Amino acid sequence: MDTILDHPRRSVVSYVRRGSRMTASQRTWMQTYGPRWIVDVAPGDLATMVAPQPVLDLTQVFGRDAPLIIEIGSGHGETLAHGAELHPEINFLGFEVFDASIASTLGKLAATGLKNVRLVVADAVSGLTHLIGTHAVHEIWVFFPDPWQKKRHHKRRLVSQPFVDLAADKLTRGGVLRLATDWDSYAEAMTAVLDSDTRFHLSSTARFTTRPITKFESRAVTAGRAIHDFAYVLEELS
């Protein structure tokens, strides 16, 4: 199986691609459990991208027909696994670009034996564009995306009008776009985009209790940063 490191790098992406060295355990998890939970997709010409291809047959991928939740940047899989364990009636698909994070997620899935989770090792924007059909997703989760703090890098932030347009194309009517960030400026940018989009309605700013408190979030709180949660409901189809 090719890894995401086998292809040329993108020049501009919505995340920072740091080192992806894996521990011995992570390599074992990847080799042993990858075929069970990772969805094989055709790679694009650039690193982490997905080539144009037929959309996924989700019933075949999961072995059943069920509502779909997608997590973008699923990291080490804490939220993905927790949500899947709480809601066995829902299918969960995680997009993540880092091999080490995917491997750690596989370790969690193997330990719990969860059957309602699949992973795609690819950039989520590319993956959503080419792999997911129109209005096929019940919720999209974007928790703590890279904030790109410097003003000159704000254009690289994931949550922008093009992404909101993509989410509106993939969500069902009544579907939910859930966001969380620990950076005030990013929270303001998120609401600026979505509050002005008449297709979406802000339904909640309460903490999403399905999201477990990870070490990352705990460090943000310790550093004195507020956690901002948003749930936007798609009321009008594109």
C-alpha cells in the first residue's frame, strides 16, 4: 500500500505538514490494521490529494446503509472513536493526512473493535470533492483546525467561503457543520463567513459534549485560551 509520503508535496495547504515518523507500535498498527479500516482511494499528483474518481459507494464501504458523519483532521482518533462508540447506528469517516496519526487511530479502533469507522489518508477538501456524493453527509466535524495565526497566512485557513460552499454541497438538508477552535481570531473568522451565509443557521455555541477533552484542548485551556464551539445547520440546499 502506498503511503501519503510517496507523492510530491502541495505548495499551499490548509494544515502544517510536520514530520510523520512512526514508532514501532504505530508501524505495526498501520501494517496490521490498515487494510481493515483504511479506504483505498486513487491518489492525485500532489501529496495527500485525491484524484478525480467515482464517489465512494458508502453502503459497500461500511457494509450497511446508515447516516454518515465526517471528521476533518481526525488526528489520533480520540473524537472519532468516542463518537463511533457512543453512536453505533452512525457511520463515521475520518480524513487525516499524517501517517502517525492514522496509525494511532488504528490502534484505538483495534482495541475497541469498532465496525462503524473508516479512514481516508488524504486532504479532506480533495477527498470531499471527489469521494463524497452531493447531500450525502449528516454532519461534518472540524475541531481545532490549524489556526494559521499570522495574518499573511489567514488565506490558508480551512474554514473559508470555498469550504463552506463545499460543506453545503455535501451536507443533507438539516445537516450540521460543527466547528471548534481555541483561537479567538479564527472563531471570529468562522462566524463572519457562516453568519453571512443564508443557507446556514447557527443552532448552538455550547460545548459539543460528544467531543472528548484531548490533551491538545487541555493545553489550550491551561494556556488561557477560550474554546469556541459552533454548530451550523444547513437549512437550504445549494
